[in-house]
Amino acid sequence: MSSSKVIVAYWKTRTLGESIRLMLVYVGANFTDKVYEVGDGPTFDKSEYLRDKFKLGLDFPNLPYMIDGDIKLSQTIPILQYVLLGSDSHKTQCEDVYLGVVNCGRDFLNLHFVRCNN
């Protein structure tokens, strides 16, 4: 990762964005947490994010996204891979496997969270 401050963005929830935030803290990265608000129902206004969505230069504009200098990524798994593989924490092949464990754990927690909130 670059020495510049990384920007990570997601809705004002802890679901898909939280694993990225936790990984950034784990590797000691300096980052800004950009939080997008969603309006109340029944319309759930997303205009705050929609104003930015196509101005960010993302190949696949979506949340979560991460901007690290010229690197602009969206989607949780590619961002987690970039963070771990680009950090000083990534030293062994074992850590490549650990990334798979993190991804599986994130999927399990997201599935559990969705079940609990429906």
C-alpha cells in the first residue's frame, strides 16, 4: 500500500465494510473511513453516495470501495486481498491461506447478520 492516506467507503453499517476496516487496523494502515448515510424508509434515500458514485474513477463503482493513491478498488474480497498482500504483515504463504480464512469468516458473519436482521 502507498504511504498516502487510504480512503475506505461504505454505508453507515458494519457489514461488508467492517472486515476491511479491521484488516486496515490490523496491518497498521493510515486510513480515512468515508461513511455514506442512507435515508429513512420507505424511500431509503441514497443520494449522498449516488452523487459520488460515477465521479470516483472506479472501474466497477460500488460499495465498499477503497482508494489508495492511483489504486481504486471496489468489492470486499479484492480490497481485503490488496490490503493484506500489500502490507508488511504479508510475509509467508501461510498468510495467503489466512486471507482465505478471513474471507470465509466474513461470509459466515455476514450470513448470520442477515439472518438475525430479517
